[in-house]
Amino acid sequence: MPFWENDIVTHPKSQVPQVEQVAAWLQAKFGGAVEDLAPLSGGFWSSAFTFRVGLDEFVLRLSELSEGFTIDAAAMRFIGPNLPIPEVLETGEALGLPYAISRRHVGRFVETTEADEGRAVGEALASLLAALRAVPGNDDEGVFWYDSADSGMTWHGWLRAGLIDNPKSRVSGWRGLLAADPRVDRLFAACEQRIEQLLPACPERRDLVHGDLLHQNVLVSEDASTVTAIFSWKCSVRGDFLFDVAWCTFWGDWHPGIAAAGLWQRTLAAPDLVEADLVDASLRHHCYELQIAASHFGWNAWTGDLKELQAVADAAERVLSRGPLPDNRRQT
């Protein structure tokens, strides 16, 4: 069962403790040896703090959603060249919340890169995407690789599920909010219709898909040439590798360094991919960009971020109008 289909909880940061409380807990845990405690800009579902014990640097994360920490720990099995996943050292409960302590990786968020760094960013992200593709999988594996009681959902089913306002989900009640805005409602329906038309072109692959690249989940080196960490595996599934490519290209409108990375052409020319991997690549990629857009209509409506909702709607309209990206493999 995916992590978001559990019982509804309160706002994910409603119980975040103060830095002073975190400091007291860590000092007690490590015998007063904790130094350089500082908050990090955490994700939506968790809050994070860096600290040091001797020469070792760590990250403490606190969240109401312990499932995410369990999935991150399970993802350590994928650690390999160009796939630097932080080691989760300990999980438990502290200060009334589930927590995880992991080793700290340093770098800058890939979203902070500029257009003139596009070549370096492209090489770094292309290496990361190739490393994800290189993780062994098989066609019999479930979409939810981290769930031993996998529901048997297909890749197509997973794509469709992101467009359904499930009342049992933590993120629920958004469809009515979209319906209140005629333009957004029309665009959501147009995305949904085209996705259904494109789904027959999307194979039931079982590549390792991170599912939430960007959004402070990827660190790169100062020169942007190397990925130094990839975090937050709670949205990860087994599916089509082109979904992660679509994630980067769609959100490129927001991030100039990523837009300049040329990941679509880099993927078409990737040496690890053969002709069979890229059958209907343009149609698949187009389908996934639209699914990302439409599912984020719901996300931004649920979070109440109406400005971002309109920005996603603008991007979706451009993608719908543009159609599939060209496949120039015969000319390259």
C-alpha cells in the first residue's frame, strides 16, 4: 500500500518541536557531545536538523509519517555508483514524533543551478537517471517495491490513481476545489483525456523510478557536475524510467539550470538504452508530463497554494498545446 493511502493525519508539521527541545533530546542521547545543531529547510512532510558528534555529521528528521523513514531505509539497498543514498542509521520515536537519523551529505540543491550551468547539470542528472535504470528489476515485481503486501497495482493503474481524489488518502478533497475554477477544471479534464489516449503506448516496465526528483530531494556538488545525494524515496515505484525524465523536463519551467540540462535529448542518446527501451518514447514522455501536471493540480489545491496551482495550469496548457517532444534519434 502506498504511504499516502493510510489513515488521514493532521498537518504534517503540526507537532514540530522547537530547536531547544531537539537540542536537549540530542544532548541526552549522545551524552552532551552534540555540536553545530541547525535547522534545515525541510520538506512538506518532515522537519530536519543537522548536527555533529565529533567529526561525524548527521541529519535528524522528524515527521508524523514514519512510513517515509522506513522506505528511505529500505532504499539503501540501491546504493551504488552515481546513486548516493544517505545511510539511515537509526529510526524510532522522540519528542512525540517518529524520527530518523542519517549520515549527512553536503552539496547544493539542484534547483539552485543557473542556465549557464546546464551542461554540468545535464551530465550529473543523466548519470543519476542511468544509475536508477541500472538497478536490477523484473517484470514480476510489484509497482510498490517496498511493500511486501503489494496490492498488485499496475503501472497504468498507478498513473491513473494519481488523478483520483481518493477519500481515504491523506491528500483528499481536492477535486471539488478544482471544479470551482472553470479554467483549471477544463485543463485537468483535458490532461485526463489525453493521458487515457496515450496510456496504450506506455509499457508495463519495472525500472526504478524515484518519482520526486527536485523539490530539495537532490544535492549536487558546488560545480554542479556530480550528484552528491538523493533523498526521500516515499514516492518511489517500479515503472517506466521516462517518468523521472518527464519530472525534470516539466519542472524545468521553474528551474533554469534544469531546463538547460537537455535531459530529453540526453536520454534519447543514452548509451545504456537500446531501441526497444525507446519505443514510443515521445508519447510516453508526453503522457507522464501531463500526469505530473494533473496530479499537481490536486496537490496545490489541497495545500491551498493557488498561485502555484495557476503556474502548473499554465505549464499544463503549454504541454497540451505543444504535444509530444520530437524524437530526433535519426538525426543525431
